Amino acid sequence: MADQAEQAFAAAFLNTLSTQQVLFHDDYQQPLPHSLKRVPVLNTPLPSPAKKRITNDHLSGAIQITFKSIKPAVSYSLSVHPTDTISTIKSQLSHTHPTAPPADAQRLLLKGKALADNKLLKEYTVKDGDVITLVIKQATAETPPIMNQTLTPAGAPARKHRHQRIPSVVLSPSPSTSTTDLLAGVDGTAGASGEGEKDIILVLDSDVPPQPVQFSTYHDTVAKPEYWEKLLVFLRSEFSSEADAVHAFEDYLRATKASLTPNEIAKIRDYTGVVGMAGT
């Protein structure tokens, strides 16, 4: 019985010890017999690294593209690279071919889709030998028009730029016609000069200088708040009642609203102190 009790005590004690956490000091070193043996490293010969193959991708990746314009009918061939931007290709086209339009006047289309200037050529499905449509932008007022003879193929007659100008028609009386003669010609009687009706000369001359345009100062005057202040002072002097003066002021202001902006009307009311309906 005593032996069994000791064995049970030892088993319980060992079980308790196994559940306790083992703590090691900072300078603890594992005994050499318990440490792992060093794994031997074999001197196995390794192959030398492969040399990097240097290739000129800029030259080897070049593709041939044909740029075809419908109006005028002309085509250009250019060697480009997939890593080139569309704007770079436009510049290369204008510098390589003297008859090509400038880069800012070009518009490239691929299957009806416009190519963006800031994108690379490889972003589109463009292969070697493909044809890209070249559309020439129309000249604006700031840029001079592109002459047709520059984009005309060799051997084709150049067409000149046509500009039609409608001559001005000026109805002017004869220099010898006076006011009396004109009045006399209306009723069919002879005038002071003894002659009847005078012919009106039709001058068809395209070199007649244009007449200066007379600009009206109506808006500039009615837009000034000082003008409306003077008008209000005048109306107050004419009407004995303040309400009648303000009523006349409002009638005139409503008739002039078509020539004024809301900002100008607000300035006028702030300056004169006359507030309209709903505080406007």
C-alpha cells in the first residue's frame, strides 16, 4: 500500500510540474549535448549567371504605319514604335514629310475612333502595316487656312483658295442734286436748277470703306445710379405727393428694365433708397 501511495504521489507531482511554465534567464545557454549539430555545407559548383541580353528595343520594335487622308486624297508612310505617344507620332509625321499638315492640324482615327494625344500607340490595336485615317482640322479664325496645293499629290493640279466677296450696294444721289431738286422731283415738277427728276446712281464697288458704327450711350447713361437719383429729385419737385413721385419713378424703371441687368437694378435701388415690390 505504501508503494502504491508513493507512486500516485510521484505521478501527481510530475503532472503538476509539467503544467507549470518554464522560465529561463536571459543568460541561459543550452547544454552542448542537447544542441543541434551544424549541418555540413557541400561545395557544390554553381553555374554562372546568364548574361543579360542587350537588345535595342527602340529599333527592333519599329512598325510601319500608313496614314491616309481622304480629303485631300494623300497618304504617308511612317516608321513608328509602340511606345511612342500619339502626339509624338503627329510631330514625326509633320517633320518627316514636308507636305504633311502640322501636328496641331492633324486628327488620327482608327476604325472611326479618335486617338488621344496623351496615350501610347500600343494602347490601341495597331499592328505592322495598318492604315490610320488622317483628318485635317479646319482652320479657325486665329490660324491661317492650310493651302490645298501643299497637300495635293504630285502631278495633280493645285486648286486655289476661292474667296467670294459680295460687293456693297450704295444708293447715293447725284452730287448736283440739291434738296430743292429732290423735292421737286417727287411731284414731277422742275426744281430750282430747271431740271426734273435726278437719277440715283448705283455704285457697285467692293473697295468702298465701311462706315463707322455709331454706338449708343443709352445703356451707359441709364445704368448709372446718379442718373436715377437726379430723376427722383426731379419727380419729387414736380409731384406734391411722395407716393406719386415714387409711382412715376417705378413706371420709368419698369420700362427701362429690359436694358438693365439685375445687378444694375439692385445698385440703382440701393443708391436711391427706393425699394420695389417684394423688396426688389
